[in-house]
Amino acid sequence: MVDNGSKRITESQVLPELVIGVLKEALEQSRSMDQNEVIASLLSQFQDS
């Protein structure tokens, strides 16, 4: 193992600059919001960055 153990992933290794926290937030939102609202929120965040 690298670094003698596991570590929390905070940024996508496949899609550079994709912060995992953004995905976690979207999953949380999907519990209480319509799918279209979640997608709109994600798109808004990506456009702002």
C-alpha cells in the first residue's frame, strides 16, 4: 500500500478538479429534491468554477 494505509479521496482521480464533496452534496440533495433540481444545482456549480 502507498503511504502505509488508506486515505480519504477528496478529488477525482479520473476527472481532474472534480471535488468529491460536490458529489456527496448532490447525493444528499437527491434525498429531498427532484432529480432535475439536483442536476440544475450541479450544472450551476460547474459553471461557476
